[in-house]
Amino acid sequence: MTKRTLQGNKRWRLLVALLFSLTLALTPSLADARAGSSFGGGGSSFGSRGSRSFEGNGASPLGQTMTSHSPSYGAGYGAGGSFFSRHPFLTGIFGGFIGSMLFGGGFFGHMFGGLFSLLIIGFLIFFVIRLLSGGFASAGGGFAPRSVGAAAAPTQQRYRGRDITVSDADLNAFQSLHAAVQEAWGRADLAQMRQLMTPEMLSYFSEELTKNSSQGVQNMVSNVNLAKAELTESWEEGDMEYATAYMRWTALDYTVRLGAAPSSPGAIVAGDPRVPTEAEEVWTFVRRRGGHWLLSAIQQV
């Protein structure tokens, strides 16, 4: 077998492995009733914390976020970070649009969701084929070298906003939001959630409610008792203000089959409607200066 044939076989094996991985990654998970919160036993973290989205804060890193991860520094970063961190409301609207295509019900929702997934897969396949065939290599047989200027540029401190102090009224607002969000989630009330969180967060909640409906279940949350709420940091970026708080609480958190009374046989899918469970999470809130606080991120502890 020639050397060219061996290289060709190796490339195709890599391509097949990539396609298999994509299949696994794009297959919907039915394990979690709710991504990112204690509701239904989910375990991921999602949302946006502005310029501090990727900082370590003692909680799980954000697994789903529309905040740009590319480094932006000093003067080049400006007073408000990247577009995604400076516009959490517009960014969330875009996320809701994508979420409605991928997870919305009906013929058009499934059709556009499928087309969007196929476009992603096609792009990745094209990228890998070009990469394996040397399409992105330089004429000298390797990847283009970094410029000397870029290598020699001094490292600047990442912009992360300016620390601020919030009032007791703000702390009370965070506690009220915590209770209201959980109450709205327990009722699957997207109209109420729209008034309590950023559009980005609403898109994640909507996605999980769609998954629950497709499985014929509903996550119920009631008797919420906030045991501890502690502000961990607060800062501003341009005209946006952020605040992050550690939350620990107990609640009746269980999942039932749609349309079934919790007392009926076989209605309980997970949890116990009589035994409270304890949860710990870190919630981040955002507002335009002088406006109302909205839920912007949830992180697991």
C-alpha cells in the first residue's frame, strides 16, 4: 500500500469519526428536564455575565452563553466590552430566534431546524476536508506563522467593568426575582418569564419547556424557601449594571406526567412532592442604569 493511500485512508477515518461525534452531539438529550438549574435535576450553567462571563467565580463555568469568548483588551475593548456583552437584550433576541427555529413546534420549526443543522454539519465537513487536504496550509508546507508584531505585543489587562455597590432595595429585588422565576417555571408560564429575565435566558427556558412537553412531562416547583442570599460581586459596563449573588434554598421539586394529578398512580416521574430538596446556585442579574433587574445567568455550585 502506497504512502498516499495510507494518508487517504487516515483522512477518511478522521472524517468518519467526526461525523459520528457530530451525530452524538446533535442528538437531543432526554436525561435533563431542565438545563442549568435545580429544576428537574439539570446540571449545567447558562446565560451571560457580560465581560466577566468566563471568569472563575467559584461556580461552574457557563456552558451555554452568547457572550464572545475572544480576548478583548484595554482601550481596544472600549467602555462596554464586546457586542455580545454590551447588548445582552439584543443578543438574547437573536438567541430566541435561533431557538424558535431549532426547537419550535410545527412543520416550519422542524424544517428550518433541520436545515440549520445540515448547514452546520456541511460547513464542518467542508472545513475538515480542506484542513486534511492542506487547503489551509501555507505554500511552505505549514500553517502561516504568527507575525512578529503580534508575538511581541505586550499583554494588556482584560476589561472587566468597574466595581459598584448596590443598595438594600436591589438585594430585595434579587430575592423577589428568585421566587418569581421559580414560580413562573413551575407553571410553565413563558409570558411571565419574559418580564423577569433577558431574552437570552428566556430562549434557554423555552427550549427546556419544549423538551419537557415533547417527553410528556412537567417540572413542578413550589414551597420555595430561600435560606441564604449573599451578594458576591457587582459591577458596571457602560450603561449596563450587573450583580451576582449566591443563592441557597429548599423547595418541593418534582416532575409529573402532563395532565396527571400528582396523587394518581404512576404520575410522578422524578422527585418527591412531599420531601423538600436543597439547591445551591449562583444567579447573575442585569439592568440598564435606572431600570429593572432581570435574570441574566444561572451557574451551578
